[in-house]
Amino acid sequence: MGHAGAAAAAVRYLGTRAVDPLPRPELRCVREDEPAPVGQADFRRVLGSFATGVTVITAPAADGEPGPAGFACQSFSSLSLEPPLVCFMVGRTSTTWPRIARAGVFCVNVLSAGQEELCRAFAVSGADKFAGVDHDAAPVSGSPRLAGAAAWIDCTVHAVHTGGDHLIVVGRVDALGADGPQEPLLFHRGRFGRPAG
């Protein structure tokens, strides 16, 4: 019997019996005073080997805000299918994050190849990032949905967790869409790129 046959037999066998859940493993947590085993330069160099997509996280203007908020973000990921959740990471010192938190909603704009300049515009601090940027309102949150993006994910803030010098923001997906088979904008080793084809 091959691997597939053995797996099918195991599924049939387990399907007829109650299975006790496995015990949770003991976790070793890093102490606050425990020094990091790697330096920041090595960390950046090695993690730069991991190619990522590029997004712009946007939010509508909350009460008292002069306009919508947004920032360029590489650390975005899908998280859960049931319920549908996504997450992104943002530095604790970000001046844009408090504005998104006050809005309580956000839209993830997955940038397409050729939107490098748009990404750079949203990576700067203090400027009017939406000046001259074509966008409309995402259907549920009203967050800016950027024209030309490969995909968009409209979310409500679900949870926020601490993660070192960053925050891990979990969003519940309320609506989403993709604009055809566009190539994504990639970031690898400090440079923008496109998928090899």
C-alpha cells in the first residue's frame, strides 16, 4: 500500500472512532531581559532573502482627522479562512497607525507591478500621501481603494497584539476583490521586482 492508500485507510479508521486531542506542548517564552542571539544587520540581510508582495494599508478619515490615512506595508499575510482574517505588522512608532486604529477599519491594497512610485509615496512620513492619487471608497469601510491595485481587501480591525517593536494587527475581511490577472509588485533584497516569467 502506498502513502496515499495508507492515508486513506487512516482517515477511514479515524472516522469511525472518537479521537482524543493531543496535549498542548509546553512553550518556552523568551524573557524580556534575554539578549537577542542575532544582530539587526544580519537579521535584515537574511530576512531580505524572502521576497514579499507590497501593499498599501489605507483608512478613511476618522472624526477630527484632516483626511484619509495610509502607509506602505510589506508585512501582510492571510491568517484564517474561517473566519476570514488577514494581518499586517506596523511599527509601534508609526504615526499613521493611530489614525487607522481610530478609524477601526482599513483596506489592504495589493500593489501591481509598475506601482513602485505609488509605494514610495506612501512610504514617506508627513506628506499628503493621497495628493494626485486616484482612488475610490471600499464598499464596506469607505477606506481608500487605490486605482490600479492588483487586489483589495476591505477589513474591520479584529484584534491587535504586541510583537517586539511592532504591532500585529488582525483584520476581519468584510469584502474583497481582484482586478484580473495582474502581476504583483514584489520586494526582494531592498529592490522592487516582478515575478520571473
